[in-house]
Amino acid sequence: MNQKHIKAKQNSINISLGKRKIRVKQSIGISQNQMELTRRILKVREKIDAIKDEMAFVGYLDDIHISYLFRFTRIAKKNLIGFIDEVENKCIYNVYGDRKAYPVFSPENFNWCQVDCVIVADLNLDETELKKKLEIPETIEVINLYDDEDVIPFWAIPVSMTWQTETLNNEFINSNLLNNCRLPENYWFGMIEKIDKINSILEACGDGRICVYCVGGHTKYLFEFTDIKYKNVVAFADRKAKEFCGIAVRENTAENFRDIDYIVISSFLYQEEIESYLIGIGMQDKIVKLYDMTDEVSFYETANVCSPDRLMTFSQSANGLSMTDLYACVEWSSGSLSENSDYLVTYNLLKNRIIDKGILHNQSENEIIAEKNYERANSRAALILQGPIVYEDDFTYRTICYYSILYPQAKLILSTWSSEKEQAEFERFYKLPVEIVLSDPPVQKGALNVNYQVKSTYAGIARAKKLGCEYVIKTRTDFRFYADDCISYLYTLTELFADEKKPHKRLAILPPYLDVAYYIPDYIISGSVEDMLQFWNEDEVFPDDTDGLNPEMLLFSRYIKYLGSYIEDPLNHLEDYIDMLCREFIVTDPAVYKWYWKKYSYEGSILYQESKNILTAADWFYRQLIFRKGR
């Protein structure tokens, strides 16, 4: 296949990829805003790369554009002689390169004979007016980094809300975006750095004949974002022959790799397995891997699905507080709201900034929430956030904002300590749709501060009872759910497995460990108000010395004694212990919560799923079948 045919094939792939809208699921941590930002950065890169090496040019740019151009384009490798600015003699450095200093010229004194063109970054450029203002000769080319369809700087995050209320011009950008929005560069631009890493790997392939192994979503993004589209890709391969963008895909046999110089493995999850297979068929000298041990996810994914970049949305609050009083820090729930929302903004763009222009109402979101019919359960329940406030990243504050959207009918209760009032940041919690319960610390801490947890949790449940709630979910201030059906799920289980012969209902718990007696996670517990008051009974104060028993063991063993189901030496009577747990409690699957625990980062959400020595939700459900059949 000659170079003309190769180029035609590459163009057909690019056109197909460009027209096809690839829908990605939020649950795997792919941020649409991240991708849009990357596309705009790459677009500006192409404009800089298109400047011929022999062309001398000068920049007429603001400071922030200069900074991002040096970091994310190859402008420092071009024949840049300096910048034009009204403020002459200020110092401009290429801080992301060799710290080369560039001179700054005043518009009045600049000699245009020494350059071939000038680059500008203006979303509202009038070239005629600019040439008149700077007295640019007609022979000098003006290169604008933005096209007519661009409405936001290449380094910023698109916000539909600003487009509805403001004219997005340079004045607005300077007064709002630059002053109020500090982009989380390590995250937003991490994709750019990963793309550069992949491009450097591909550069080593030169003009060799490349076969791309795997033709899934990863390959689509690879051709959209990296330089592989400019390489000599002559074939695609996969386990089964099929088509990719109209091109036949080879089977992964040794014979089909004979005419190939390099086999690029286009997969993150299965890279090692594919490498082992290719080595097994004698292709070890042709393998090109795009990832190493330092990579946590693929180049287009987010390392932490619950990080602050999550997309978010605004809709009318139904619990008494107008959304105009909430800060713009509600995060996008994994699949719980409309993926096609017209108004998507990000926490980082409007962090700590009050939305004072009213609420942008998206009818489709409300319709989707209403269709799920969670109102009956949510209206009877209270969600209690217990513990000290987490001020870092506004975590507790943002969690309450998020819950007010996700569970609008539920009562939200923040049960914390009186000392929090001494914090200046605490005052704004009173603006949120949350009941605030403040308690004085207990006189006796108890083992591992167990009495602290008991007192503040009990106070929160007591407030829930006073508010008329029938059902309570206890969680923590450093903890967050991302599933919109949590309350309905737990409430339904409690009602479904209620026993009319018993004076109490079951509490819903996470899978308990079976190698430690009565060690049951206490950071998510739910049940009826009366049963939860009994479980967190503050009348009995735990001593400081408990013979090595931790808070979880103390709380659960005490409650099981109250139920009359206590088993001495449970680990030597494991069958009876498991039977008791299955009859007295509801064991829930951790996966349904879609939670994030700041204390243990993302690992906290899979802690109990990875453990093998637990009573799983599946085991628990099977026992219910046995109980009902009377076996």
C-alpha cells in the first residue's frame, strides 16, 4: 500500500471518528469536560505547529494565554522574538522550558520589519481594527488562535450558564473567569501530559508499518487525540476479524503480523495479557506498549471517579431553599441525572461563588428523577452526617449541597460539635437546607472515642424523630453517596424483611467480617428511628478500657445483647453466628451505594468488596430463601 492510499485511509478514519459522537459512561470516570478541554488545547497546538520554522513572529497576548501556550504548545521551539504589550519592559519567561526571557515591546515603538506575522488570542477579533490599533503593515499576517465558532478560551472549561446571561468577551473573561476560577491544572491537563507521553512512544516507530491491536473505544480515542493518525498505520487486529471505521480487521495470528514492523497495543486493561499472547506467537520484537506501571488509568480516563472535576447540574431544590442560595459545588452523580443536561458546569469553575442570577431550570432532569419514584421513601427518611466538619476541598459542605439535589424530599441532618461554631467557614452551613445539631463533647471519650460517635449520632437521630422521620441513614461527614436510589433501596429492604412477630425491624448493615467477632462496619447503618435510637443509645457510656474491643465490636455486641441474640465465642460457633446475623440484620451490597470515603480515598469504596472473609449480600439473600422454606 503506497503513501497515498495510507493517507486516504487515515483521512477516512478521522472523518468517521469526527462525525461519530462517542457516548461514555460517567461511572468509569470519563469526564466530557476534560475531553472538550483537551480538544481545544490540541486545536491551538495545531495552529502553533502550522507556523513555519523560518517565520519570525511576535505575540500580542495576555499573561494567562502566554503561560498556557508555553506549557501546552511548542511555541518555545518556534522563532518567537517576543511580545507586544502596553506595559513595556516587564519580564516574561518560558517557565515550562529553559527559562528563556522574551523581550516585551510597546506597540508604538515596535519595528514590524523584523517579523513575518503576529499571533493573537481574541475571541472577538476584528483584524482590521487590530491592524489599525497596532499599526501593523498589510504584509504582516495576523494569526488568531481562535476561530469564529470558539466562545471560550482554550484553557478554560465551557459553562453554558454564562452564555445564557452574559456576553462572553475578553472583559467578562478577565473579570470573572480569571478572578474566580482557578482550574485544577494537575487534573484537567493530565490528559494532555498523557497524550504527550503516548506521542513520544509513537515517535519511535518512525515510518514503520504499524498494526493497531484492539479496535474498541480506546482506539477511537487514540486516533482522535494522539499522533497515531499521522503514522503509517496499515492494519488493525483483534481476537476476531471485523471492521473498524470501514476497514477490515485482521485476526490476531502470527501470519497476519508478518508484514508489520510495530504492533501498538491499544488497551489499558488488557495490555499485559495481549503482550503475553504476542510474545507467545513470536512477536516480542514488534510490541509497542503505551502504558507502564506509573499509569493508573487510560489516557482519557479520570484516576478517581469521585474527584472534584465531576460534572454537575442544577435543578430546583424542593426542600425549601432556593438554589440561588447554594454555592455552585454540586457534583455530577454517576448516571443518576441526565447525561444530556443542557446546563453542565463544574465545581472548579464556580468554586465558592454564589449563583446570584437565578436558577437555570432543566426540565429533563426533574422528569428523570420523578420517573424513578423515590419520593415515598425519601420523604419518610433522614440522612445524618455525623462527625467533625471536613473543610478541606469544602467536602462536607459540597456533600450537603449534593444531597439536597439528589434527595430533595429527605431531611438532611448535620450532627457535629459545638466547637465548630468557632470556625469562620461554619457560618455558611446555615444557608444550606440542612438541620444542624450541635453537641458538647462527652466527658468520657471511651475506647477510640466511641462515646463521641455515639453522642453525636444519637443527637442526630433524636432530631430526625422530632422532625417526624420514620427512617434514618447514619453516615459520616467525610463520606459521600453517589447513588440516587440509596434511601429507597434501604427503606424498601427494611420494610420487605420486617417481621410482624418482632417488636423491632432489622437494621441494614454492610457485609460483616467473619474472622473478627462482632466486627461490623459502622459508617453506614440504617433502620427505623426507634431501632436506631436503641442501637446508638447514649445512656450507656463505654469505658476507656474495653480489653481491646474496638467501637464497632462494642456497639454491635451491645445491640445484639439487647435483641437477646448474643452468642458467646461466635468464631467457634460460626454457623450459629452467621445464622444470627442473617435473621437479625439486612446485609447490603457495598456496590449499590457508589460511595466515596475521603478518609481512605477511593480504596474505601471497595474495601469490603475485596475481602473474601465476609458475609456477602448474596450469602445473606440465599439464607433468607432457606429461612422462608423452613429448612
